[in-house]
Amino acid sequence: MLKLENVSKVFNRGTINEKRAINGLSLHLAPGDFVTVIGGNGAGKSTMLNLISGTLAADSGSILLDGVQLQKLPEHLRAKFLGRVFQDPMMGTAADMGIEENLAMAYRRGKKRGLSWGITAAEREEYHRRLASLGLGLEDRMKSKVGLLSGGQRQALTLLMATLQKPKLLLLDEHTAALDPKTAAKVLELTGEIVGLDKLTTLMVTHNMRDAIRMGNRLIMMHEGRIIADIAGEKKMGLHVSDLMEMFEKASGGEFANDRMLLG
């Protein structure tokens, strides 16, 4: 479903601040893979998602999604294939618009626009049903402005919007990092339910090693723009945080020094 071949990205090339963010990265995802991505600060995790989504352009290599060369498409045309949830709950939604209006925009992503009525009765019924499945009471607040929602409610709504059209690839960029532990656990639970129900191919960047082990069927660890570990199946299920720290130290030649991940 997703194929990255020898992808590289360098920032500030030729200057004293040159940084090789992605270093000959190759990664293949099969349809339905749910891959968690961990690594220290500056490992290239978010840069990889930005290269896939088109927020950044790769310097070299190829990125294919279901056989389509993404490098040839601008960011707005890639959007019809992708769903993305960011770390900041304020991103991904329009704060001054109602919940149902935000859902309507997500529902029309990648479609041609016409002059018919904005939201049909059938659509509204579908939005009500999908919101009810979140268990947050948002189905009774469909006219409420999104800016009035809590961070957790807004992130759950963003997740629903990102998956409303069943994207070919779902990108989750530390989407629970800004939430309190209880709310983060709820959003992660919803993530597992939605991804499992629709069998979505998913890349989830996280700073929490326990979540990386618990979620998905495959785990990759990044360091200095490359993959240093790729673990799947029963081997992944048997992992502990101490195993990941040992793998990192062995593969990178240094100690794991990332307070966010250790605390997580």
C-alpha cells in the first residue's frame, strides 16, 4: 500500500546548519498494516510524515501509495488519498464552524463541488451516527462551534474527520501528546476501534514506548533519519520498554536519552 524507496531530505544544505533529516529511508507497508513509529528527538519521524503528505518535498527517492507516485502530486491533491491527525488539537478543524460543517468539509475532501444544498438529511443522519460512536455526546451538539470543544473532543472529531472517507493511508503524528493521560487513553481507544473497523493502513508516530508496543501489528524505530529496528507479529507482542531501550543503544551506539519517551 505504501512504498518508500531510498528517500532522502536535507535541510539547510551547504550551510553550517545543514541537517540530514531523512537518510536513504526505505519502508514498505502492506494493506491493513498498523505501524507505530518511535525514536528520539530529530530522528525524522514527523519529517517522514511530511514527505508522504506533501508538506515537504523529498530531495531524492520515490514515494508510492497504492501504485501512485506521490511526488508528482501537490499536497492538496494527495489529500484525497490521506487522512492525518496532528499533535495540536487546534489543527485539522475550523474553529469558527460547527461540528457538522467540519464533518461536511471532510466528507467532500477530494470530490468536485457543486451548487446543491450543503448538508443533506441523509448526511446529517450519518454524522449523528458516527459522532455517537465516539461516546462523547457530540451527536447532541452538531451545531456547536468546534472552538468550544475541549482538546480531547476536538482531537476525537479530527480523527473522525480524517477517517470519514476511509483514506488509503492514515497518518497520526503524536496525536495524543498534547492531551492529559485520561483523555489520551480515550483517543487511543477510539483510534484502535476506527483503524480496526475499517482495516486502515496506518502510520502512528508516538513518543510513548508502551503505546508503541501495545498498538498496531508492527513497530519501527528511527534514528538519524533511518530505520534501525522493524519488529512485527509475536516478537512485537512480547516486547518490553527495556527491550526497546536496549535495541536503540545497540543499533545507534549510544544511550537512549529522550525524557519524553522515558516518562511516557
